[in-house]
Amino acid sequence: MTSSLRIERAPVLQVPEPPIRFAGLATELRAAFAPGAARDRLFRPEAVVVTTGQQPGLFGGPLYTVHKALAARALARELEARWHRPVVPVFWVAGDDHDWAEASSATWWTARDEVRHGQLEARPDGAPQLPMSRTPVPEAALVRIRDALAGDLAAGPGRERALDWIDRHWRAPATMASAFLGGIQELLDPLGIAVLDPTHAVFKRAQQSPLRLALERSDEIDRALASLPDAGTGITAGDGATLVFLESADGRDRLVRDASGRFATRRSGESFARADLLALLDTAPERFSANVLLRPVVEAALLPTVAYVAGPGEARYLTHQAHAVYPLLEVTPQRVIPRWQGTIVDATTDRLLRRLGCPADQIIGGGRELERELLMRDMPLEAVSALATLERTIEETGRTLVRAGTSIDAVLDRAIQGRTGRMLGITRDLGDLLRRHLKRREDIAWSQYQRLRHRLVPDDAPQERVITVAAALGVWGQDWMEAVARATEQWARVVLEASSHGA
């Protein structure tokens, strides 16, 4: 267990202050929120919410899952202090999502700071794409990953708490969504963050109205989205696809409208007349769900939301595409606020950074120039000197031979230069050979750099997008969440100060 943690923060984007909206939360939605003190605050007079969310992830998903929740909490606390009214952070568990690849992996560090991946078996080809709320936890396969993580965590109270947390939630008869919801709620409720289950029956009934309107106006929505510039999100429009999914024989399936006005599921091909589909929405609302563009609109329609704390991808499609959907469904959009981003630097990492003499952001940035510099630090001086002398001698000798050669025959210069270039190439290859073998040693700057890269940018990606929540709990315990909570509080003040100054 580390005794101290600090945060390397990414730059914060400035955003305007979110508007105040005076609207209450329907009391019938209480059952869709996990029980706890945070839920009770939602139903106080004039309460508004700051929301964020994430699809279910194995053992809590990547670190940014919790980082988003803590950013929403910090923003809500700051707004509450300024507005003098309840502002409650809400975490939306996207249990309708059916992306098994995203939900079935976990990543952590070994005792040697290597990056290890645990992956549940892929769905069989042709298997229904069930939402995570209807996908059972594969307990036997999951134990294999849990035990691998246990073997890599250092002994101590953090390890035991993390494993107990996994064992309480990721076990039969839970689904992938309910296991994630229970685990995240255990972490977030003590911090005053309410956890919402949009797959709950009461929420499914409540979202019937916006989903109905989305189906009825699907042609208008599709045309509006198709007319927008390419946002680079990969979410396309113009092919008749609606923003609504229906659970069909092939699992969660996108509804598409054809030229005759009928609706069909994209994969299974089940076809419905408009009236029949809307009747099915009335009788079986649990089979319907919103896609990523419609989901925040549904949220804004049902919750008194003033702001949504979004990841980079979410912010892109919310600001570039979803904004066209809100007016067509007669919903006032919530403010989109790019989330806090950061990297955890613990005591071991700090020690390695001091030993290497590099700041964390330089390690995170990496690059060939830095790597070459670090390798040259470890190169024996006699080898550096010998290579430099050899290269200089070849260049000087080559120039002498060019002068002598051209006095013999004017066309010899190119032939001599070509052979000199090949000798220089061999010299540089000798340097590469020495550097390759240096990389194999564990007692030099290069190995420290590699350890730091694994710690700060595992798999050459941001730490918070790779390492799993359970691993962080096992290594850092609650210190990690407390450090992020402090950093997000500062972030929220910066965001709102920038807003209040018209930035």
C-alpha cells in the first residue's frame, strides 16, 4: 500500500456555466436508483442533477469509470455551493449495452510492473447480442481471471479488500450489469453519488414517451443527422436507422425504417408496422432501449439534469450530433462538460522518476528522442567515443578518397560516396546492436523508463483507460479515490471560474 499519491492532470477545457433548471424528479423513479443516502437527496425540493455514466465493465471497468463519477460529484458540489440548492451527482449504469468485448476484460500490473490482461471468452459466432443486463456472469471463467489478479497483487489489506469486493458482486446469479452496478454503487454511494439502473422496469416505463417520439420522428431525425458534417465519431445516418434498439431473436437489434414506412430489426429482419411497433412499446417496454445519441436526450427528458460530464468520445458525438436530436424531441439539452482526466503517480513511481531525473509528463509523452537519450546514458563512454571516432574517420576518409578518385576519373565520386555511405550504415548498425542489447538489462535507465511507461501509460495508452478499478483498489486502496476526489474538486473550480469570466 502506498502512503501517498498525487495526480498528473491533463489540461482542463473551459466551458460556460450550465443553466439552472427548476424541475423535480418523478417519485416513481425512486426504485430505479440504488438505495442509499444519495438517492434520498434526489427527491428533495428543487434538486437538480449532474450526470455521467458508463457501460458495465469487468471488475469495475477502467479507472476512468470512477474518475467520471468523481468529476460529476465535484462539479455538483461546486454548483450546490454557488446555487444554494441540492445538486446531486448521478452515475448512469448503461446496462442495455451489448458490447461484450468492452465488458469482458480486465487489466492490471504484475509485481514486476508488467501489464497483464484477463479476458473472458468471446461470444460464439451467431450468438444473440444480449444486453449486459441479461448476460449472466460466467462465474467459472471469471474465477480464473480473479485468481490471476490475486496472484499479481502484493499481500496486504488492499489486496484482500479488492478481492472481497469482487467476490461480493461478480458471482452467480448476477448479470454483468447487476454485478457492475452493485460494485460501483458500493464505492460511490458513500461519496454521495446516486447510481441509476436504466434497465429497471420503472425506468423502462418512464422512457416510453421519448422513445415513442423518437420512432414517430425517426425520418426527421435521420435527415437532420445526415445533413451534419462528418463528426468523426463513426456514428452514421441517412440509411433509415432509428435511434432505438429492440431486443429481438438476435439480441439487442437496431430498428431501421424502410421506404414503405415499416420498421425492421437490422440483423434478425423482424418487421413491424408502425402501429404494431408502438403497441409493443406499450406492452413490452423492457425490450426497447436508446442508442448513444438518444440516451442523453432520454436522460434530459426524465431527470432534472443541468450538466453531463462526458469522456472525449462522448463529448464529440454529444456536441456534434446529439444536439440535432434534442429539439426534434422537444427536450432542453443539458450542458456537456468534458470530464477531468489524470494519471496516478504513487510513491514507487515518484521514486523511479527521481532516479531517472525526468518529470512524469515527459515519460507520458515518450518519443524516440527521449528513448535514444536514455539509452545513450547507459552506453559505456568508450563505446560512444569509439562509434563517434569510427563515423568521423569514415566521413573524413571518404572525402579524401573522393578527391583522389576524381583526379583519376571524374565519375568515381558517386561510387566512392555510395561505398562510404554503406560503411557509415554499418557503423550505425553497430550502435543499434549495442542499444538493442542494452534494452535487455534491468539495472539501467532504460529498464526504469520501461517500468515508468508501464505504470503511467500501460500498453502505450492513458493509464485511466487501461487499468481496472479492482486493480487500483488492490494496489492503492481508498488513497486513489481520495486523491482523485481532491484533484476533481480543483478541476471543478477551474471550470466554473473559467465559465464565470466568460471564457
